[in-house]
Amino acid sequence: MIGFGEMGIANTSAAACLMSRICNVEIDACVGCGTGLDNAGLNHKRDVLAAALAKHAASTDPVETLATFGGFEIAMIVGAFLAAVEARMTILVDGFIVMSALLVAHALNPAVLDYCVFAHASDETGHACMLEHFNAEPWLAPGRRHRRCARVAAVVRGGGVHQ
């Protein structure tokens, strides 16, 4: 078993772009306030990300999309997801950024979903849409930020994972 969680600080923009491109949805449906943007900041974030997506409109291949919009941490998680599938490991998925990595991994190998358990639904705007995209139900209640690795541990300890 392997679990992935993240803090979601300074990488929600990358995750939103990956989601927008891979799920073919408007960036407004993917972008949230992150860790505390006000309305003006959120509008600016949407504008900047929409411009980045427009500038790189030709990037549609999952690996190219990851290289264009993802960070090293997201790329590492994609690779770890794919390796976990090869090893036939249960994968605990927790957080918006981790879900964006799952979008890429799923585009490369749809079997990855057969190994996933979803820990929770965050307040981040796009997270619920990603869960819906995968027809996934999280184990824990929504509405909490941070401590994602702790939630992964809670799912394991609480019996949320059954082999």
C-alpha cells in the first residue's frame, strides 16, 4: 500500500491547469481560492491561468500537458502511481494536487483507478469535479484543508482499506 497527500500550497494553479486540459473543462470550474485568495486575487488567478492555457493550446498529450503545466512534485506522483500499478499496490489518494496527478496517470494507464482509494473531498473548487470525473466516493468528510497525509493514515487505521 502507498499513500499520497500534499499541502496544496503554491501548486493549486498547476493542478487546475492539468484538470482543465485533461478533463476539457473551463478553467473557472477548476480554480479555487487555494489557501486564502480574496475575490480580486481569485479573478486574477483565473485570468493568468486562462492566458497560460491559451498560450499552450497545442499541449493536449498527457505527458506534454504535464511537462507544460505540472511541477516536479506532480510528475513524481504520476510516476509513483504508474509504478504502484505495476506492483499491484493499493493507492490512497488525498488532495487536489494528488488528484491532478491521477488525471495524468489515468490518461496514460486507465487501470490505475482499479487500485485507488480516495481519502477525502477538499474545499478546493476543482476537487469535487475530479472525484465526479472518476465516479469516486471519498472515505472521509469534506471541508478540511491540510494534514492530507494524516487523513491518508486515518483511512488506513480506520479500516478504510481492505485487501
